[in-house]
Amino acid sequence: MAKTKLAGNDVQLAGEFLGKEKSVKNFTAVKQDLSEFSLEDFSGKRKVLNIFPSIDTAVCATSVRTFNQKASELENTQVICLSFDLPFAHKRFCGAEGIENVVTGSLFRNPDFAKDYGLLIEDGPLKGLTARAVIVLDENNKILHAKLVDDITHEPDYNAALAVL
């Protein structure tokens, strides 16, 4: 089983985090307008999955802002920001911050995503949320980069993730 840390304390995750060179399972998430989208909706594009516990925390918000800025520089690439936050929280945050270059997706209708991707936090104060990770996929959903952040309080390595594109 995968592990990460939260402020230096061990956190157990359900399942195994995905490794490079695999293809990922399709999933659905909920947009800000409450409609659903799936990974397959972005077929033919490269995808950056920015996965985090909650958009209402400083580090998670920073990752969305940073990927929003960097996404505008990427060709044939869609950044998808995923958490268990309700779509209303995503809409409020993105509206207030002027976030327009990423798609946000709430996982509240698809709790299996976190288990399937090895990111469901099983203990500690964030139990039931997703750990922080970045997964970069090619046009056929093959993993080019997959990094579970070593401590949930740390930002992802944006440059390492985007370098594979």
C-alpha cells in the first residue's frame, strides 16, 4: 500500500499509486455546472491530472493557480484539477481567481477514483480525501509521469511534470 506524509507524519493510502508506463482507467468527475465529464472526453489530447485534497487549502490553491498559468503555454494539453471538493467550491475559487485554463472536476460522485489511483487517504485528519499527486498522460492515456508528493503540505514539482510534455 502506498504512503505519503502530512506535515511529517505518515499517512496510509488505499491501494498502490500508479507507476510510469501504464495506462490509466477511465473516470468521471463533475464540472462546476454539475454536468459530468470523463477522461475519454479529452481523447487525443495530452492530460495533466493535478490531484489534491481540497481547493480551500493554501497549497492546493497554489497548485491550481500555477497549473492554470502554465496550461496557457501548452499545446494539445488539458490540465484537469481533481478533488473531492463540491463543484460549488471549484466554481467559487475559479471565479474569484480568474482561473480559465484548467478544467476542475469534483470526485464526489466517483469515490472509486481515489482507490483506483492509489490516492485515498485512509487515516489522519484528511481521511477520506485524496493525497496530492500529479499524473501526466499522453494522447492515449499512457502515463508519462506519475508523482505522489512526498508530503501533502508540499507543492508538486511542476517543472518535472511538464518536462515530459
